[in-house]
Amino acid sequence: MLRGTCGTGKSTLANELAMRLHVPVPVLHKDDIYDSVVELVPEHHSRNRICFDFLCRFLTNVIAANATVILDYGLNKPTYPN
């Protein structure tokens, strides 16, 4: 899991790591989930909630399957602005 504030290079590092480790599953980027619901869910907080709910369910399944995944997501807290 790579986590940090926006613009710190998480996606770049995640993609490079996946390539070097030959991870069979593509890197999962939280922003891809977030961007896919922008037009349907206008509120930022609600979009983040959808993303983190999905990621929690996804990671539960990854762990149960003993699978490999690289996850890239931002550092969010309710007190952070957008």
C-alpha cells in the first residue's frame, strides 16, 4: 500500500514497483475509482466514502485469497480540506 498526499509520486512509484515485481494484477489507483463517480456523486466527501468502502471490500477479498495487489491511495482525513 502506498499512501501520501497528492503530488508525492505514489502513482509513479506504484506503477514502477508493479513493473519491477511483475505483479500479475494491475495497480489499483483510488483516483480511478474516485474519477469514475464524479459525474454521479457531486459531493467530495461522498465520493471518498464510496472509494474507501470499495477498497475495504476489495482488500478483504484480496487478503482472503492470499493474492498480490499494489494499492495507491491518497492520505485523507475528515479534517483535511478537499
